[in-house]
Amino acid sequence: MRAFAILMMLQGHFIDTLIDPIYRNPSSIIYNIWSYFRGITAPVFFTISGLVFSYLLLLAFRKGSDKERIKKGLFRGLLLLIIGYSLRLNIGSWISGYFDRYILVVDVLQCIGLSLIILIGLYVLLKRHTYIFSIVLFTLGFLCFITEPLYRNLNIEGIPEFLVNYITKQNGSVFTILPWFGYTAFGAFLATVFFRHAHRARFKLMTIISFFVIGFVLIEYSSLLLIKLTGITGIELFKQSANFNYLFTRFGNVLVLFGVFYSIEPFLKQPLVLKIGQKTLSIYVFHFIILFGSFTGYGLKRFFAHTLNPTEAILGALIFIILVCFISFYYARTNHFVYNLARKVVDRFKK
């Protein structure tokens, strides 16, 4: 799933950034398919991150080694925050004396990093009560989604921009902790279900069926269910969510994809697929540098923004995916070097 999500992100960012806007035709089947996969890439990423991270935490707790996993998770979360901000650097403009507030914009890495840190906090509080942990995660995910109308157009004054950018998009943030933590929370909830029941007979079959059924219900009927809740409870917020219901429907899409991938799992355990899934952070960093020009300001966007026709965009996206993956695989040792260097800095600071 991680491999699928990162590849969809690569082609989505490349095509969206470089294709000529005149080819964005909502009546085209091909365009709608592309737009669909582009729209669910981030939800898949956040959900699978919460699922994998929380499942590993729970496994470590069962083995009595969760302290190391917590330490590793906190380090990972902080590292994602640092990398997320560093990718917004433009050293060339700094040398010329121009300092852009663009560096404070929050993107996917910062949101995932903060989400992991929040999950660790919840886990530490509730790790001895997994059922309560499950209920809290599900409730938080539901609240993040259902309250979206309250913060959709939120503007906040009097708070440092560094913090505001995690809550509102008023300064240009691409992702904010709300509602995106909701997907991470739902993923963590799924992790508790897998942790408690994966050993049972027919678990895989029942899980696949559940993914498809619940996913279909969320896609087709979540708005109707929210309106019915308004009639039952009198809470207008449910109706407001139903009238702009993209969070529950996209989560339904995520569950359907989970069902598809879980069904064909034996065919996906190929070395290349696994390697791509393991290198998502490296792939993200290199794609950002090449496409958006991190650090130098010179990327493909600078030269080809909104100029490609569909054929050029599709062929270019394929070449871009191959190039970024190749660089990420080739620099595997460099990736470990950065992790080890960061850990040494942290250890020395602690001493």
C-alpha cells in the first residue's frame, strides 16, 4: 500500500504541476480516473502510516520492548518535521537577502510527523487498555471528520504563524493536522483490530469482506447516514458535514483499496514492490527536490510548469518515477548515514 501510494503521489504531483490546464477536462473518463487516484493518495498514506506505526507499537508492547519503539517513533516524528521544513528552503534567495515565509508552510511530512507523535502520546497513556485505546482512536477520527465544517474556513489571529499553519490554511499550508490526523487515527484503530484478532481463523476473509462492505457504505451512503443523524439528534453539524462530505467518502475509497490489496497480497510480495514501500521517505525527498527545486529554487516546475500536453505528461511521469526510484535505491546507504548522524547528534545533546 505504501508503494502504491508513493507511486500515485509521484505521477500525481508531476502531472498536476506540469500539464497545461486546458487539458483538465472533467468530462473525460481518463481525467476522472486520474483525478480519483490523485484524490485518495494522501488519505491512503495517512491511514497506512497510522496502521503500521500503531501495530508495531502494540507488537513491541506484547514483547516487552516498546520503550525502544517509542524512542524510535519520536525520533522518526521529529525527523519528518525537520525534513518537511528543510524542503521549503531556498538557499539561493537567502544568499541574495530574501527570506520567504514559505518555509513555515506545513505539508504532508510535518502532518505525518506530528500525527505519529500524537499517537505515541495516546499509546503511552492507554497501552494497558487496548479496548479504550481503540475507542479513543475511533472517536478522535470521527470527530476530526465530523467537525470539518467548523474549521474549514478558519482564520486565526494573535498566534505565531508557525503554530497557526498546523491548524489553518490561511497562510498557504497544504496539509493541516485537522482533518488529516483523522485518517491516521482511523488507521491506528484498524491496527488495534488487527492486533487483537489477526490470529483467528478466517480473519483475513472477514476483514476483506468488511473492507469492501464498509468502504462501499461510506462511499455511497455516508452522506445519507449523516443527514439521518441530524434528524435523530437535531445536531446541525451532521447535516453540514453531509453537504460537503469528502472525508468519509475518501476513507471509504481507502478501505476498498485495502480490501483489494489484502485480497491479492500473495502476488505483491515482490522485492521491487517491498523496496519501494521501504523507501517512501527517500522517494518523497528526492521527488520534491527534482520537481519543486528545494534548496536551489531550480526544479522542473521552474521550467515546464503548465506547459506539457497529455502525452508528454504521461511519458514524463513514467521517466520521473523511474528516475526518482533509481536515485532513492542508489542512495540507500546515504539514507542510513543521515539517520545515524541525526541519532549521534541527539545522543551527544542528551549527554
